[in-house]
Amino acid sequence: MTLIKSISGIRGTIGGAPGDGLTPLDIVKYTSAFGSWAVSKSGIKKIVIGRDARISGQMVSNLVIGTLQGLGIDVVDLGLSTTPTVEIAVPMENAAGGIILTASHNPKQWNALKLLNQYGEFINDADGQLVLEIAEQSNFKYADVNDLGKLTTDDTYLQKHIDMILALPLVDVDAIAKANFNIAIDCVNSTGGIFVPALLKALGVKTVHQLYCEPDGNFPHNPEPLPENLSALSKEVLSKKADLGIAVDPDVDRLCFVCEDGNMFGEEYTLVAVADYVLKNQKGNTVSNLSSTRALRDVTEAAGGEYHAAAVGEVNVVNKMKEVNAIIGGEGNGGVIYPELHYGRDALVGIALFLTHLAKSRKRISILRHGYPGYFISKNKITLTPEMDIDGLLLKVQEKYKSQPHLTIDGLKIEFDKQWVHLRRSNTEPIIRIYSEGDSETVANNLANKIIADIKDILHV
């Protein structure tokens, strides 16, 4: 059993002993801590919650709702929802914060409490540490019987979210409708099965082939939207002669596409394509994390904007976007953040912007993809002994390549012309993750192997 407490929230496998897995006691403990923190921070006694469709969702939701009411906090329950929908709802409800009950792309045995501040954005590291301290010290107090919180259920935010997307100036419903797209979708039997068809209908898409759209939490494959998990969608695109395929993860904050020929568009290129469309209509800056493709930088600079890199983690990307006034940003895992709607990864707005782009380009999706710079990312890792000084090791690698452009805001990223390698320590294991990118698989792998050899040389392995 696993329980992980991090900037991303409280995440774990269901069952086991308290403290070892995400048990009912752990859910109550961390919900109590977050609720107490949110009220003390904002002075507001209201929290918004929503969940994906995983099997444990209703059980976790019952515990979270009861705990918040026990703290004297009113609860607005969106029920089956998405991460970006809850993010939008928090400020609209003038709430102290939000809790999204989802383990995102993790398999069905996982669930989590994703924690939002009063702006509907993920809490930062400092606030996260405060929540953990409150939890460990049991520094919370429950309400008397006359002061228990009230529960309100609200299923209107699906339509509110869609209406907000349709109102965006860069979403052209007429262009999408006229394109008469034939689309296949894979929603991994979670809440995308509710939200994605509703959005496509609102966008005027009449032909939608639905794969795994029953929101019962029985994931038919590994729910992370990676090429190896999307073979059924690829086959559906080909058999239905679809113009494209769309896949989302269980909480609908990651997005990727399949081309009409059955090949993957590439999750790294979701943000690149959407940013390209936005930049064609508005000059501005972009942000992605250090481990994302250089193609976003190329597209941004070609449009006259400036690209900026952020540390890995959505909250870090959002903070950098605010700092440089970026008009679009996100992560190479298919996460699109469009601040004109809200500061959070949102597959739904990504779909609307991408379909507008595709419709106006009048190109097949495979042709659109080939128009972007072609890069390949190689992902590797080195396992070290727990007592190894990983920070010291990275400093030695940095010294070896001190003449190359490099960044140290999150581990070490070294640039070699248009190639790069990013080394960062894992927060949960004694390993170094090594991501490298080049203009071919061979170039990327060779760069990774060179850095791995350097590390082994430093360690005298």
C-alpha cells in the first residue's frame, strides 16, 4: 500500500493500515487539516468538491463531505465532475477552496485529495506544508451540533464550464460545425464520458464514436493517455474513417490526439498545436516545464513571443505564467493552461481551441502535425543508493558542463544547441530521472547515454 503526501495533494492506494494507504482515517485526517487551513486562510466556511468516476469515489466523497460538515464548513458537491470544472467553480462559489477526488492518470486502486485555494488553483508548497503540519498535530476542532455545515449538490457546472468555453473569442463554433468533423473519443470510463460528448455537441460536432464513455470507474486500460494505452482508439479511428481521435485522462485535465492514419499526434504536441493557434491570433509569451519539448519555444519565437521554462509541477507553471504574463502554457503531458478561462490544465478548452485550429487550417491532422518541429524525448532513470548525495552529484555534472547554457530551478537542465537533457531527483525514490530531447530518437538516446556515462564515471561505477 502507498500513501504519498506532496504538493500534488494526498495520494494513495485504497485500503491497508492507516498511514500506509489512503484509508478512511487518512481521508478524514487530511480533509480536517485542509478544511481548517482553508477557513483560517480565507475566513470563508465553504468548500467545493467534485470527483472523477473511479470505483472508490463515492466512498471517499462521503467521508470528505461528512468531515467538512463536521468542521462547520458548508459543502458544494458537484458530484461526477472534472478537475478543471471544480477549479472554475471555486471562485464562482466564493469558496475557501476546493477538493478534487481523483488520482488523475493513476490506475483504479488509487485515489487522492487534490487541494485548491480560494482562486481555484492548486495550493503552493508552503501552504501544502502548513496543511501537513496541521494534520500531523491534529490541530483542528470540530463544530458543535448546531453549527454543522450544510450540504448543497450542484450539477449545473458542466453547462457553465461549456458556456464559458463557447464564449471565448478564439473558439469558433461555426468553423468547427462547418468542418463536419468525424471524431472518435476514449474517455476511459470516467467523467470525460459525460463532459467530452456534451462539449462536442455544443461545438456542433455531429458524428462522435464513443469508446469507454460509461462513467463507472472500470478503466478498460491503463488510464494514462500514452500511445501504448490508446491502441483501441487508434483502431476505432481507422475503422470509422474518423478525422481524428481524442483521449483524456480520468479527471479530464490531460489531452491527446490520434491522427486520421491511426498514428499518435503526440501528447507533447497537444500544447504546441494549441499554442500555435493562440499565438497566430495574439502575440504573447508562453511557459512549459523544463521536461517539455523545445517545439513550444520554436513556435513561440517564430510568432514573436518569448518562451519561459518553469519547474515541473502545475503550480510552478502557473506561477511562472503569471510572472511573465503568458497567454498560454502548460505541460508536455497534454496539459493545456489557457488563463483567459482559468489557471489550470483543462482538456475541454484544449479540445475547443484545437478543433478551431484544425477547422481553420483546413488540413488533415497528420499534415498539421508534420508542420511542427520534429523532436523526440527519451526518458531514462538511474537508481542510486538511499544515502547517495544526489544534489552533490548534480553539482559535479553541472561543473562538467558549465560552459553550456543550463538551468538549475529544478534539478539541472543542460542545453546543447537545440538538444537538451534534464536531470531531476525523484521526490519519492532514490533515483535521478533523465529526460533528453533531440531531433531523432537516436540523437536523444545518445545524449541520455552520454550523461548516464558521465554520472557513472563520477560515481566510479
